[in-house]
Amino acid sequence: MSRTTLYALMALHVVCSSGGYIFGKAAAVGFEDPAVLTLARALGAALIFFLGTGTLVPRPRFTPREWLQLLGFAFLLVPCNQYCFLRGLQHTVPSHPALFYALTPLGVLALDSLLSARRPPGVKLAGVVLALAGVVVILRPWERGETFSQIRTGDYWIMGAVASWIIYTVVVQPICRRHDPRTVTAWSLIIGAALMLPVAGKDLAALPMAMIPVDVWLSLAWLTIVTSVVMMLLWNLLLRNLTPVEVAICTNAQPPTTVLLAAAMTAVGFLDRQPDLGSLFFAGMLMVMGGVLLVQLRP
């Protein structure tokens, strides 16, 4: 693909992801059990991909060893990443997950350096220190009070989701270059949905669906169609054409776009007004973004 096309796809991914944090928050609050919401989201995406196999999605031609790898990808993607993400969103505000996902390039660099046994240059290490200092400022462990305690709890779950996403980004790239990314995406999510069935299948079947508001169902639809299907296809397609660190740059633009979108959605009454996180939040955001940009500087 041309660079212009790749950058356009990256921009589309950023726009979709910003909406994912906003609608994900609405869905996470509307569903009391994050495991049930994770399963409902995964089943919806799995159904779309399963029905599209053979037409929109090429049929799988994986070796037995690759099917085992897909099982690992599915575990990282659904029970780890999606569950932790939705559980964290129940407690934190949409702007925080966007900022923590911006750490993806930093995590990809660290994991890639560890696997290749190479020490990153000094400027990149400085970027890591600056970004982590920004995370501490955002978490503010010295703050007391129920509001900040609840937000911190959600942030820790989000950081678990980010960690599993970083590992997935690094380990899935080789198979995305051997097979069509659509097939890898589809069957990772189909298997991931199957892994969640024993955990939340009974609770999902007993869910009083008529009691859930329409806006929550619409938010779930966004998570299923846009976040799980469209964005995952875009991510794996980019991984086929770029390195994991280059693809992770997508996350750099997510914090400011999510903050702006959250403010707009709050103004029209879709979201409750976020707690005033004040100057410390924006200072931490600048530190994280500055550190991430240092990490991505080429020698």
C-alpha cells in the first residue's frame, strides 16, 4: 500500500477509537457485569465474521501449530484485553483509557527490545522515564477521596488491558504477514468468544434485556461493529504493511481527540460530566505524550 493510504487508514483508526472510549463507557455503565458485556460484544463480532467467512473474509488455512497460536491470540484479545478494558471503563473516565493506550508504542518498543536482547538508545530510555512519570501524575496515588480512588481502580484495570494489547500487537504480526489479516482477526475473535462462554454464558442468557436502555444497546453495537470488527481489521492490516512500533503511532492522537469528543458528548447530554481532573491531568498527559514521542524518534 502507498504511504498515503496507510496514513488514511491510521487516521480512520484514531477516529473510530475515540468513539470507542465514549460509547464503551456508556455500555460499561449500562451493563452491571463486565464479563457479560465482554461476551455480548465478542459474540456479536464473532457472528459477523463467521457469516462473512468465505465471502468478505477468506477461509482459514492455518496449520495445527497456527491454530494453537490463534488460541493464544484469542485469550489475549477477549478474556484479557476486552474484559479488563470494559471493567476499567466502569470506574474511570473516557479520557484516561485513551491516554494509557497512547503508551502502546512505548510498550511495543520495550517488549521488542527484550525479545531481541537489544538495549534501546538513551533518548528512548529518557522517553520511557518521562512517560512513566506522567502516568504517576495522572494516577495521583497521594490523592484521597472516593472519586479519585474509584478512577484509580478503573485505571489499573485499563493498564492491564493495555499490557495485553501490547503483547498481542507484537506476537500477532508474523502470522498477519503469512495469512490474510482478515482471517487472523476473524478467527481470533471467534475463538475468543468461545473462551468467554463458560465464564459468562449463563449470566448472559438470564440477562433482562428489556430493562437495558436503547442508548446502551447502541453503544454495544458500536463496540461490536466498529471497535471489534472495523478497528481490528484496520489494526491487523496495518501490521501487515508496517512494523509494530509504526502501527502503534495510531495511539498518539487518541488522547486529544477523545478529550474533545468527550467534551462534545457531555455538552449534548450523552455523557455525565467528567470529574474535574484539572491541571495535573493535562500536565501528566503532556508528559506521557512527550515521552511517547521521544520513544518514536528515529536515530
